Amino acid sequence: MKTEATWLLDASYKGFPPAVEPCLADAIAERGWNVLAGDLPLPLAVLRRSALAHNLAWMQAYAQRKGVLLAPHGKTTMSPELFAQQLAAGAWGLTFATVFQARAGVAAGARRIVIANQVVCDADLDGLDDLLARHADLRLWFLVDSRAQLALIEDWARRRGASGRKGARVFDVLLEMGIPGQRTGCRHLEEALDLARAIRASGVARLGGIECYEGGVARCDSEHDAREVTALVRRVTEAARACDAEALWAPGEASVLLTAGGSAVFDLVLPLLRMQGLSRPVLGVLRSGCYVTHDHGNYMRFLHNVERREGLDASLRPALTVWTMVQSVPESGLALLTCGRRDVSYDIEMPIPLRRAGRAASTAQAVPPGWSIRALNDQHAYLRFDAAAPEAEWPQVGNLVELGISHPCTTFDKWRWMPVVEDDGAVTGAIHTRF
């Protein structure tokens, strides 16, 4: 696995200066680069070190204070360096959506992994079997939500045995409870209990607990979100009590794993994760992922509701931004920036202009009121501004513009690396991604 000390940065990485010699990532601070000084080509996604450090500590302290464990969703960043920081901060494990992603987490040092998704492909089951065989200390759970999926796993095991391969792999699984009209998961208690009984009778799976995902019903309306998430929590709690009453959990396990929690309304699932009254203690695992960098749009709005519900003065800080440059002001009220859909997220809303700086300036200032990104092409952003404003407030060709993002997951996947910067723009580190 690449580490900060071993991986090499060079001009094959977008955002690395094309005319300079390669360098090891852990030596990048020695270059003395600064984003504002024009030392790196734009556009460039950057991570602010102070905000990263704050978010890592804040979320870990929040989970500890609430009496739950943290297994951050790694699909947000897919960065070995950030995985290592989350684990070092105290994360119980990591969450992923695919077997491919889980392998990156294991390579980064995680030894407890939740694949918060169904595994149905033979090649992926082979991959899990290989991963578990290579790492005797690894615990890994994935989701099951139907007898049809369980039958696929059983068929895989039969064919594996028929091929002469030794040993019968028994996978740890979590029963997923879903929401009608939303994504995966059992819709009704009777369906969930039937599946749990089938898992208990199966020779290929062990029921470790129950999983749900509440983010699909969240609308950034506290009254609505609390009502809908609470209804889901009650359904999952009912399923857990029913499974417990029939002793359907994996034999020999000391605890039951209950897990939930996206990045939008994670506070509302805490009653499930702290559930009591089962025959075994509950391990309540929160899976929020976007907290590590937060954002300036979607999650910021949701977090304001969390802060109000929890009585918090402040919590997470945006750490991820994209710097770009004004390349053209072809007409009054319109400027074109050197970034587009290949560089910045746009699936929830357009990027948000935050600050601007003159070419090779030492500081940046807030953009004038009314600046907004209205559209993106592959390599261009359409910045609209008030043409009636004084010309000093107009964007100028060569100006640097810092953009906030909404939904960090879909910015990370556009970059193979990101510099880590200080508050003044100085580059002091780097991370890479494994999408």
C-alpha cells in the first residue's frame, strides 16, 4: 500500500506542477509551495489541515459522549491517509459500500469493517473469502436483505466445495431493514424474521445484528426528519427484539451489532444504537462519513439542524474546497472559471464562491455579494456577477476563486491526490485516493 512516506507525486497527477521534478508526498512541505502564490496549477482541490484535525476530534468525542462507536464510511474519501487518521483518532472500524473499497480499508489498517451493502457477485464473494483468509484478525460484516441473496451465497459455497477448494467459509452478515420506496432492505417485520430464521439455519452465514440507513428520508426539516427517522428506529428495534426472542443471533457472539447513521441526521438514530433489553449487550455503531471534511452546502444545512436539536454552539468545519482561476470575462455579468464537472461536485447543487485573491496575492477576501455559479461544463464554470456593481468588484482575468462544495463524496472521486494546506494556503502535506 502507498503511504505518505512512499508514494511519489509527479506530473501524471492533475494539480501537480507539470514543469517540476517529482517528489515523495511526505516531502511536499519542503517545496515551500502556497496555493495563493500560484505555485500549483488550477483547478486544485485542497484540504485545510486545521479543519480536518478539528473534525476528526469533534466527531470522535461526540460518539464517545453519546456512548456509541464510530465506523466512518470510507467511500467518502477513499483515502488511505484519511482512513489512518480516523483510526488513529479512535474509530472502532470503517464502513464501505463494495468489496473493492473494503480491500483499501484493510490495507490502511482497519480490522473491523462493515460493508453497508449487499454482496451478490461470485467474484466479490471470492474476494471476501481471500481477504478473510489473508487476515486472521479481520472481522467483516455485509448486508443481507432477501432469501434470494442468501440462496446465491449458498450456491456459491456449494460450487466452491464441488471445485475441491477446502474449508467452508461462514460469512458474518447483518440483516438490513429498509424503507418502502427507498433503497435496499427488508420492508416488513415478517419478511425480516423469515430471513433471520433462514440465516440461522444456513451453513454459510452468521447473523451478527441489524443495519439500517436513515438518510433517504431526511429532508432538512427537523420535524419531518425526526418523525420519519424515529419511525424507522422503532421498526428496527422491533425487529431486533423479535430476533432476540427467537435466539436467531450467531451462536457464541458476545454482543449484537446495531448500526445506522449517514452524515445528515446522525443524532436521530442514537436511540437505536443505545438500545437496551436484549439478551446480549448492543454494539451501537455510527457510520457517518462526510464529517471528516464536511461541506459548505448540503451537510452544512443538515448540521445546523443537528446543532439546534443537540444544543450545540458549533460543530464541524468545512475542510474541502476547490481553487480555480478566472480565465475569461467575455461579457458583462459573466466570467468563466477554469474548473468544471471533472473537478468539483455538482450532483446536489452548484459550487459556492467563497473567496477571491489577486494573482500571486498573499491573502484572500470574501467574494462580493451576488457571485454565484449557475452552470458547469466539463472544464468550465459559469460565474455570474452583478454587472452594475463597481468594476473593482468584478472578477478579473487571472483572479483566483475559492469554491465551496456540496457533497464531498463526488468531489473526492475526481482527484487522485489533494494537497493539505494551512490556513494561509501553505502546502504542508498530501493525501491520495483509491477510487
